[in-house]
Amino acid sequence: MNLATREDIELWKNELIQQVCELLKPSNSLPEKWVKSETARDILQCSSGTLQNLRKNGTIEFSKIGGTLYYSLDSIKDILEKNKQNAA
């Protein structure tokens, strides 16, 4: 007969909590690599026109499926990094 130690129970508890947390995460149809226009505008704090200009001049990566535009989060992060300003 095997008895569970306190460490065994603690390990099992942690694994169970981790599995429950994974199950409770919201599932999206898209991975967190692409966001829709509204989210991209919110992150960049810009207008629709500015987002369109970023698309047209090749500054931001995007994909269009049907009538919906999706923007690469990596591309958005790159834009923010490239335009980072040092405090004076």
C-alpha cells in the first residue's frame, strides 16, 4: 500500500490548479497573434485613417479575410518600439 506524502498532495494540487486555469482561459477563434482593427487602433491610440496610412505605406502587417482586417501584434509592437522616445 502506497501512502501519499504531503509533497505528493501539494504537487497534485498545483497540477490540478494549472489544468483548471487552462480550461477557464477564454478561447478565441484567432490566436493572440492577430487583432482586429478596433483593437489595433486602441493599442496604437490612433484613428482609422492613421491605421489605413500605416497599412498603405507598409508600416504594419495585416491580413484581410472577407471584409475584416487583422493586424499582426508583432508588427504593432515593432511600431511602438521604433517610435519609442527617451524622456528629456
